[in-house]
Amino acid sequence: MENTFPPVIPVSALNRAVRIAIERSVTQCWVAGEISNLTRAPSGHWYFTLKDEIASVRCAMFRGRNQFVDFVPANGQQVEVRAQATLYEPRGEFQLAVETMRRAGMGNLFEAFLRLKAKLESEGLFDVARKRTLPPYPHSIGIITSPRAAALRDVITTLRRRWPAARVTLYPSPVQGEGAATQLLTALQTAIHRAECEVLLLVRGGGSIEDLWSFNDEALARTIAASPIPIVSGVGHETDFTLADFVADLRAPTPTAAAELATPDGPGLAEQLAADTRRLQHAQKRRLEQLAQRIDLVGRRLRHPASHLEIQNRHLQHLTQRLDSAIRNRFDLAWHQLRHDGLCLHNQRPNLGFSGGLAIRIGALQQRLRSDLSHQITQGKTACTSLAAQLHQLNPEAVLGRGYSIVRDAQDQIVTNAERLQPGDPLTITFARGKVISCVEEVTPTERSASG
């Protein structure tokens, strides 16, 4: 018969096999119990026992996980942990590897928070498109928080440091406890109704989910979403989230951060303004120096009007002297030329002193000239008279005056041959005085001589 006993294995292998079997068969789950034997190791890990009336289990929560717990756990505190059942192999101890921890009873609140969050998100209250833009330089800022809250002092200190020019108005309200959500809603409605602020800060310090539960109120969330005034939410610490954060126009991780996001950096702007002022003054100074240099240059080139007039006057006197000298020179030259021409003319002038014989000869020539002119004139008159008589004889009107007439056909041509006419042809007959329109009745050919 063969040996059916399993092979011998070391303890480490057994523990590893048990750990793997536990982790595969038991998935992560929420476990409730009371904390005891809590130890915070120098490494940052937490080791404690979770127990109830019947049993207990060792737990380990490593530093990478416990840094997100929003409260400080203590012995005797009732908590709920989300953990993975496992086995610590070196000692073979069953334990829970804790992933998340919350106070007992917060599970129902958290589930209610998630349901309301999903409802408001489906209605579009979280949409970025509907969120309002904060004013860049607000003149008035409203704060909705408790007058006794430390967050109020932090916010006011930040506002005075960053933007002291803004007027700050407090709308007091409790921020936790019974009735806090209703009073927060009333304070917000008052701020919206007064409309005296350009931006509102809804702030409070950190706390548990129970402490912050007032900021998860549905009515408050809807009023924040519908507010015409931009709202900055600064509730709790950086890891805390409420419905007010999701519907607000801007979410800040802390109240101090909310004050910083709602205001410009006043000291930084003042420093920037001072730097710009210095640059502007420096540029203006350079510009003035350049203009001063230009003025000096132009001033050196610019003469006094009196000096300029004096220079022009001297130049005018010089031109006048030159003109006078030129006129005198031209006059003297013309005078000398005139005298020279006069002497030349005098030397070339003929002697008009006639002798007695020359005068008689000139007289005889003048008499002959007058006689010849008179004879030529008489001959010309006689020739003109003869030509006029010949012209009168040749004038057609003179011929018509002796009883003759001129006959023209329809083409206004003079008719010289009767054989060219036909009976019925129109004729125009011109007399010495007047015209006659007639018609050919009969054409008689010219009789030719027998010899012809």
C-alpha cells in the first residue's frame, strides 16, 4: 500500500498558504468595533485591536492609509473600518489590514450624502457652465460663518492683509449642531436679499462628517446654486468635501484659501504698481531729457527776432548799395554810349546847306515829277472810262434792256436750241424787269438753207 501522507512543509510555507487562502476567500469588507491597545509606531503605522462583546481581532493601518483619516482615533472609540482579512506570516497571527476608517454610524450619513450628491449632479447643479465668475477687485465681501469660529479670524486676517480696501460684512450663523443648516440658509438668504456684497464666503474650520453635515443640507445647496452673488466655499480641511463645495462657484480647501481666492493680492499689486510707476517715471525722465536736448539744440539754432531783423536789414542795405551802384554804372555806360553815338551821328550827318545851282536843279526835278504824275493820272482816268463802257456793253442786264430775254429749262440751263425742247416742258423767261413761267406748246425746227 502506497504512502498517502502529505509531504512535510515548513511553517513559513504553511503560513503563506493560509494567508493566500484567507485573502482569496474573504474579500474587503466593513467591520465595526471598539478600538483598544492603540499604538502609533515611529514609522507612522497604527496598530490596534478591534473588539466587540464577544471577540477581538488585531488590526494594522499603515501610514500611507491613515494619513487620510479625518479624526484622531483613541482607545474606547467606536469605529468602522474597511479592511482586508489576512495573516501576518512571521508570527502566524490573523489580522485585518485596514484601508479606511470612519466613526461608527457615519456609514449611513455617507450613503445619504452620496445619494443627494448624485441627485443634485443629475439636475446640473454642479455644472461648470452655470458657475459665476468672481469679481477681480471686489469692493464688498460677505462672510457667512459663526462669530466665534476660528475660521472667521483667519478669513478677516487674510482679507486685511491681501485686500484691505474691501468692506467686510458678517452674516452670523452657527456652523454645526442642531438647526445649524436652517440658520445657515437664513443667513445666506439675508445676504442675497440685501445684495450689498459682490462675493460671499461660506466658511468654517475642519471637523468630522457629523460636524460638517449642516453644509450637506439640500435646501442650502439649492440656494447656493441659485444665488445671483458668486459664492466661495471654504468648509473644513483640504480632504473634506460637502455639497456646498460642489454647488458653490468656487471651492477652496480651507477658509483662509477662500479669502485668498476671493481677493486679489493687494501687496503684490501695490508692488507691481510701484514698479510700473518707477518704470513710467524713468521713461518720462528719459523723454524729458531728450526733449531738453532737442530744445537746447533748437535754441542754439534759433536767433532772436531782433537779431534776425538786423541781419536782414544789413543784407537789404547791402543789396540796395549794389543796386544803386549797378544803376549808376549802367547809367554812366549808357550816357557814354549815347555821347559816342551822338558824335558818330554828327560826323555822318550830310551837309544840307544847298548851293544856288543845286536848288534850281532840285526845283526843276520837282516840277517834272509833278507834271509826270499829273499826266499818268489823266491817262489812267481815260483808260478806266473806256473799260467801264466796254463792261456796260457786255453786261447781260444791258442786253435785256434792249429787248432781249433769257430762256431757261426745268434744269435752270439756258436754252439756245429749240429742238432740245418737247411740248409741255416748263420754261423760265427772264426779262430786264421780272420773270415769266411758261410752257412749250409747239417746237418749230429751224429751216436749213438749200445749199446747206
